[in-house]
Amino acid sequence: MSYVSLYRKYRSQTFGDLVGQDHVVRTLQSAIASGRIAQSYLFTGPRGTGKTSTARLLAKALCCEKGPSTEPCNECALCKAIQEGGCMDVLEMDAASEAGVEEVREAIISVTEYRPLQARYKVFIIDEVHDLSAKAFDALLKTIEEPPPHVVFILATTEYNKVPPTIRSRCQKFEFHRASLADLCRRIEHVAAAEGVSIEPSAVRAIARMADGGFRDALTLLEHALMTADGAITLQHVYDQLGLIADEVSDRILLAIRAGDVETILKETDAVARLGRDPKSIVESLLHRLADLTRAAYGVSTAEGEAAQDAALQATFSQLGLDAVLALRSELSDVLRALRDVTIPRLWLESQLVRLAVGRRPLPSAPAERPSATERKAASKPPAESRGAAEPRPSEPAAAEAPSAGERPPAGGEGGVEREKAEKAWSDVVRALSEQSRLMRTHLGQTRVASVEGNCVTIEFERAFNLDWVREAPKREAAIRGEFAGRWPEAELRFVAAARKTNGGETGVAETVELLLEGPALVDKARQIFRDPKDPG
């Protein structure tokens, strides 16, 4: 006998064996028991949730020699024929490969007028019905609207919105739900026990998590693990075969991002890449771990977990904190969405993880501001120098030193209430605009209130190209000014770029980002620089 895949071998053969779709089973059994059998059904839901299996179960229940029955006997000739796919009165059609109007006319419309040969009903099961062409739907419409009394249609689809409303309105709709993690774990354990294979509970949970609510996907993943395992199926084996990364590695990467530890991020991603994990699997594993951490934070139980796993979740969550967990879920979701369009995904992912880490450094238990240039300089000096030599003596004037971007001396009124009011207003503006736009968060994240002179508030951009981005679109600048005006109506905003070091070591303040030369003057200057010395012109 040829090999049969696990999802076919363990396909549900009774309504009682159909897991996770109790609402569908109850309604169908009630309709059969009361004799209110519809002539067209529409099963819709995600892939691998039991739509085709339920269609065959319904066909068996209607055509069983002891029925119509709420449970097929699976013993009579008709039940066995339907189960093996050899019943002439139960016709299955795959709309993905037979989508034309001629196929529908030949396989369905021309056959409906004939009574069933053996069974009580002639049942048509059309899988992926949304793939039928518009002409095929038009040809099928009249037959579904007024079918002969001996005909029952069962349509199955994963894309309900693509089925024409004229078809949907003539069918009884049943929605199939994704399986819960607990249901998937029980099904995997049942199949593994039936196959005589030992599997670790943690490996069961990993397979169920990757199945994403689909029973067929879960059994396919289990089958892959069975074929490659040498003895019992362990968690590490599942990680190796399915391309996942261990929870411990995910925790180390997440904690490194939280702490701004770029070195650890680079080491861990490099080690994972050497194991053959693709960047998409890395991000998916991180998102799965963050989802588990979120549930642990809110006390939501997903399945009967082990005490060690729960303790590890709580330990990681206590170090990350709820704000970091929620923020990383959002940011890594954006990374996963953009990953498919990247030419070099590994290097791009590495740069994104580093960006997330640097954007958070330093991050103690409470969010802290970035150290100023003065603090960074003081931290880099030897103790002796920073204690005594750096302090000017009373008889000696302090050395005049041009302040850098983070050391600019306070202007009038900057140390008082006006300064605090400006910083509070600008912080609220950045936070509000960052929630609305990821680009705003990127370009306004490295800004600060440089000075406050009366009602004039100067906002300093650390990089000139961030200021360019704001100025190149008047709507952006207007949005920023409008947000600030809502918090301080009488204030006037002024935008400048931070000071930058020149080759000679002097500090130049970039008040604007316009070119010194442009137009004809720029062309003439270029000609002077690149002119051939032998050319008299």
C-alpha cells in the first residue's frame, strides 16, 4: 500500500472527531435531525481548519444507508465509498483547476437533472469556489437557486469576499475558526501516540505555534519531524527542522535591544545565521516570543505550559518591561513587513536590530535622556584630569571654548520657567507626531530645544538631512508648527541644524541647509576647479 500523508490518514471520519468546530457540528446535526436539510451550503474559513473534511462528513451523513443520520456509520458500502472517494453520487470539483464555464456546465449543470444512482442525494463539493470565473458563477447561479430536490451543493472557500453576493445569498454560511493552541496540542499528541512516536511537550507546543491555527499545517509539520527524527522528537530537533530559534536566544536578542548592547546583537544574529536560519524566521521567532511575553504580562494563559517555561517568561518580562515589549512588537512587525522587499535580508535585519538598540540606549528601568556632549566628554577623561586639572584656578580665566551642539550656553530665560515650558511642549509634539507617523518619529527623534529667547523657541536638529526632510514639504513643517501652537499659541518656532566640526577642528553652526553656491555661480565655480591647466580658456 502506498504511503498516505498524516493529514489524510487522520482526517476526521465522524462529527465527534472534528476538533475545534463545535458550532458547525451542532448546527449541522440539528438540521439533519429535524429534516431541515438545505440545498446549498457555503463553508468559509482559513486553510486547514476542516472545511473539506466537514463537507465529506455531511455527504456521508446524508447518504448513509442508515440515515440521514447525525453520525455516519462508516460501515455501510456508501460510507466506505465516500470515504475512499469512489462514490459516483458524491462529486468533488477543484475550482482552482476547473474554473471555466465549460467545466461547470459539463461537470455539474448537465448532471443535476439525473437522479442519484446509489445514494439518497447527489452531492456536489466544490473546493476553492472563489476561483471560478465570472461566467462559471453565472452558469451555476440558476442551478443553485432552484436545484432539483435530490441535489445538495457544498461550496468551500478561504476567500469569502471573492464569492459573488448572488451566490452567497443562496447558501447557508458556516464560518470555520482557527484552532486554539490547546486543540492543536491535543491533536498532535493524539496522532503522535497513534504513530507510536514519543514527543516532548515543548516540541508539541512549538509545532502547534507554527501551525497558526491550522490542523493540516500542524500534521504536516509533525510529519516532517517524524521523517527526520532519530527516536523521540525533541524541541531542539523541531527548531532545527522548522527553522526556528530557541526561546533563550530570542530572549538574549530582545534583552540586548532593550539594553542597547549592539555587540551581543551582532554575535547572536551571526550565530543564528550560521545555523541556517533565514532572517524571516528570526523576526517571526522574536514576534512569537513577544506575543508570549505580552500574554504573560496580562495573565492570559494560552495552554497548559510547564512551570519552567512560565518562570522563564516572567524573568524575561521583568527585565524588558511592558512598554518595551509593546513597542518592540510594533517595530518588529514593521520590520517583518518590509523584509520581503529587501535585496540582502540578513544585513538589513542586522542593521534594523542595531537601529532599535541604538535608539533605546541607554535604557535603565525608567527611560533616560541621551547623555549630553559635556557628560560624554567628562566620562571619557581620566579621573585625575576630571578632578583637578580640568577646573580653572580662581586667578586664571577659564579657557574660551566654542560650545558644541550639546553644550550651547543657555540664552536669555532659558534656565527658568520658559525653558521648562518649551521642553515640555516640544516633547509632547514629538510624542504625538511619532504616534501618527513612523517617519516623523525617525526625523524628530534626534531634536532638542536649543534656546528660548522670549517667545522664540529654537529647535535644533542633530542631523541636517532631518531638517531637510521637514523643510522640503511645507505640509510637514506646518503640521509641526500647528502641534506646537496648540500647546504654546504665542510662541514662534525656529529650526536650525546642529553645529558640525570642520576639518580644522573649528565649530561651524549650520543655521540653514541651503547651498552656498547654486545656479550659474555653482557652474562657474565647478569650471574653475576642474579646468584643464593647458586650456587657455
